[in-house]
Amino acid sequence: MLTSWVASHLAHRLESVPLQYGAYALLVVAQALIFASMILLAMATQPGVIEGPATLTSPGLFCCRT
């Protein structure tokens, strides 16, 4: 939540559009690191907890595109 607030604050205060995109890129990287660490923690504590649902979800990502 703090990373989102900081990135939003920077994006609204910066005048330059490239710097606004830079703030947004920092938000994306920070959230990716948070999400990846949660996935790794889940995989370490409960083996198979990610692979099962991912196997069921993956075909839906590719078959229903319009």
C-alpha cells in the first residue's frame, strides 16, 4: 500500500510525462517483487499449491481470446 501511495504521489506531482511513466514503472516493479515473494513463500510452505490451479487456469488464458 505504501508503494502504491508513493508512486501515485510522485506521478501526480511530476510535471514531466516521462518521469510520470518512470514512477509508474517503479510501482510495477515493486508490486512484481511483492507478488513474486508471496508466490515463493506459498510454494515453499505448501508444495503444489500453485501448480494445481495454474494447470487449470492456463488453458483459459489462451483459448478464449477474441
